[in-house]
Amino acid sequence: MSLRTLMQAGSSKANDLFVRLSDTSEGAVKTREKLFTELKAELELHADLEEEHLFPLLRKNPETRGLVVEAIKDNKDLRARLAEIDALPKNDEAFIPRLTELQKAFRQHSRDDKKELLPAVQRALGAEQTQEVAGKMEASLAEIEQARQEEAEERRAKARQEREQAELEAEAAARQQQEEQAAKLRTRDAARRVADATVVPLEVAAGASRKVAQLVTSAPAIAKAPAASPARASGSALTDMFLWPWAGAMQGLQAGRPAQPSAPRAAASQEEVIPLGEEVLEVTKRTENRGTARVRRYVVETEVEEQVTLQSERVVVERRRPVSDEVTGEILTEMTVEVVETAEVPVVNKRARLREEIVVRTERTQHVETVKETVRRDEVEIRQPGKKPAARERAGS
């Protein structure tokens, strides 16, 4: 790549950034900051390459030493304008006017390079040395571009790592919340089972208390009745009536099922308690996988075209008759005039920009679902001698 092509490529990229910045509004602060950062880096890179590779060689030539002084002065003024605009808030009213002034100064600098600096470089250095300088500048550009790509990739990797870490933390928090809810449900179920298990012994104890009260009430009648051993009979009846319901209930609890009454026993004024129970419907929740949504990014290639206006300068040699035959300059000596022909060529650069963002997230909704299930309960049917069978009664009625 020639020296002219390199310098024109930098100017074209900077001009494109100037246009894009001028089209932004005051509300697009983030966009202005990003574009101005790119513009500042491009202009400073342009000046650094000139000062590092080009100016040291031009200082050695007396013919181009004055051009170097002017070019360094222009670069210093350019950096001062950049620092001034960089210190401004990007939504300030003076941002666009200052940017326009900077653009005019850069265009003048580019015209000076094209019309004065580049022809002077070609005359002073020669084609071989000019190409060598262009190669060094191109290598520096490649190194800087590689460093920029690595830095951008590092930023993307860091952002991706932070995003994945946030997703993992969110999943862990959701999982912990589900575990806490499940633990609360298990604790509530265990407490309900303990409460249900204590109801039966309490009912049995209440029945035993009623039997003891009936026994005390009927004690005078029992005392009048003939018995071979009154103390033993009354003690046996009292023991049977008080301990038998408790023994049946505890045997049922140990077997893991409601206590079942044992076979009827013939005893005077005997009372039996039949516990009645029912099942209660309890509905809990669990999370299950309903499928995975996958979004894949891939690259497609599309041919595009862009029109660019190119300028060229060619040498025109013509002969004409003088207006008068009076000699106005030196004649009859050897003289050589060199005029450089120039032509602009298109320089193609591709720049990656953000076109669109795809946001993938989950949305949580709630709905009420009716759960139907069959539960069981105990009912009792009462049959008494001499009476019609009564209707079935529910537990708790």
C-alpha cells in the first residue's frame, strides 16, 4: 500500500466519523461518546504515525524542514481542539459547533498534506524510501488494529462472563427460594400430621373420663348387687373401662392406621368410642422443564455497492506562440521541469457496527388452575333393635 493511499484511508475514516457525529441528537449521549472516542483515536493515530515515521526523515532535508514545522503545529492545534471537545458534556449546545470547527481544521490539514507534504516527501525521499516509510506505517497500523481487536474481544468476554455470573446467581436464588418453600410445606404437613395424631388419644381420654363418671354415679347400685368378690369385680371393671380404649387407640397408632375397635366385650354399662376421620386435599407445587428455547447467531454475506467520486491530476503539455518576442527569463540553458501526476483510487475498509440487539429473557406469569381429586372419609350407619335403619351420618356432623 502506498503512502498516499494510507493517508487517504485515515482521512476517509475520520470524515465518516465526523458525518455520523453531526447527525446525532443531543439526547444520544452514549452514541456521541462512543463515536467521539473513535474519532479521537483515529485523529491521534494519524498524527502519531506522521510524527513517528515521516517527520524524522523530512527534518533531515532542508527543503522539507519548514513543512515539518507547520505540520507539527497543525497536529498540536488538532490535539488541543480534541481535548477541548472531550471535556465538554456530549449533550452541550456547543458540542456540534466545536465539532464543525474541528472538522474544518482537519480538512485543511488533509488538503495541505495532499498538496504540499506528500509531493515534498516524494521529491525528497525517492520512491524506494517512500515505500519503506509506507510499509512501516502500515505495519504500525496493523499492530494497533490487532491490539484494538484483542481489547474489544476481552471486553466482550468480560461482559459475557458477568452476564453468565448474574444468570447463575439468579438461578441459585430461585432454587433456594423453591427449597425454602418446599421446606415450609414439609414442616406444615408434619405439624398437621402430629396434630391429627393427637386428636385420637384426646377423644379416647374424654370417653374414658365419661365412663369413670358413669361408674361413680352407678356405684350404689353396684354395691347392692350380690357378688362373690365386690372389690375385685369393681376394680376389674374400672381397669377395663379406663385402659381398654387407650390400648386400642395406641395399637392403631403404632400400626400406622386409625385405631380399630376390638371385638365387643360383655361388660356392665360398657361404652365404646368409634373414631371417624376424613382425607383433606392438599395441593403443593413443583417446577418441571417444558422445553428449551434456542437462539443461534450466524453470519451471512451480502454484496453491497457504494459510489465514490475520484479525482485525478494529469500533466498537460502544450506549445503556444508568445505574446511578444521579449525575453523575460533565462534561456539558452538546460532546464528540467518535473510535474507529478496523481490519481485517487478507492480504498475499501470494512467497519463492524452494532445493527440490532436480541434480548433473551424469561417472563413469569401466574394463573389459577382447579385441581380435582377424590378424597375418603368415614361415615357411620346406626342400626338399633326395633328401629328402622337411620340415615348415614358424616364425620363431624
